[in-house]
Amino acid sequence: MNKTEIIARRILGWKLNRWDRWFDYEKGEFISVSEFQPEQQLGHAFRIVARMEELGFTYKTDGATMVCFGDVCETGETLAEAITNAAFAIADNSSVPDEWL
């Protein structure tokens, strides 16, 4: 799995419906795999921020290249990339409790 897939599954709670689309059970919508690009699209990245805040993480940023969710901080060349990197650091380390998944 790549970074986006891990975030979609472990943080957003999406399920792969077909090889080319996710299904968000909470909103009842399909999301094309090719259209969800949080590292490049700030709007997509802020969807991750909203979910992380729902899960109890505090979002902090320097406004450009560094993002923290609680005590986990990561950087990126853009704000969208920094958000994605910080969320991935949490998801990949399995720091999100199983009951949130």
C-alpha cells in the first residue's frame, strides 16, 4: 500500500470498493482513487485534517511546510504534503487506536 491508501483506510475509514474507487460509508459516497490526491490538493489534505480532529488530534502548522497532529510533526515542500506526511506517520505507526478504525 502507498501513503494515500494507508491514510484512506486507517484514518478516513474508507474501503476499497473496486480497484479504482473508495467508498466512504459515513458519507455514502464513492471517491475515485485517481481523484483523491492529498499530497497535491490542499482541499483533499484538509479532509484528512478534519478527520484527525474528529479523532481527537490537535492540528498545528507553521502555515507553509510543517504540520503537527498532537506530538507528531512532519514537514513537506507544501502544506498539503506536510499534512499527508504527518497523517501517514501516525497511520503507518499504528498510533491510531483500533476502535477508531
